[in-house]
Amino acid sequence: MPRSYEYVCPVCENRVTREFRVPSVVRTCENDCGFDHYIRADLLEKVESVPEEDRPDDWEELDNERRVYVALREGVITIPDLQ
Ligand SMILES: [Zn+2]
């Protein structure tokens, strides 16, 4: 049984499962969110652990993809996480 990974729509949080591990999957969301980057679920969980004081002032307005970049910059997500 190959492992599977969950990917989350950054807009509506719709989830899809794929049997490969990449940072994000580009696909058209079935909930009319358009052509989007679905982000791997465990990356999104790490994004949540960026400490409050390290979050930029506009954190609430950032989309999930941007938050992944912040998490990378803060070292919460590391390069191996992206593989
Ligand atoms: Zn969606």
C-alpha cells in the first residue's frame, strides 16, 4: 500500500488525497475556487505553529500559500518539509 498525502484547498479547505508527496498540487477546485495550489495538509498544520510574535501584522489577510512562505522564513517549515 503506497502512502497517501492530503492536500488542502487554501480557499475552501476542500481536501484531496494523492499518492505522492509534493509541497502543493495545482488543480481546479471543484468548489469554484478556480485554478489553485492545494497545499499539503501537514505543511498547513506547521503554518499554525508560527509563533504570534513572528507573524507579520497582516497575517490574518495572508492566504495560506503566503503563510507557508512566512513559516519558511521563520524556520517553522524547513526545506526537507517541502520535499
Ligand atoms: Zn476550494
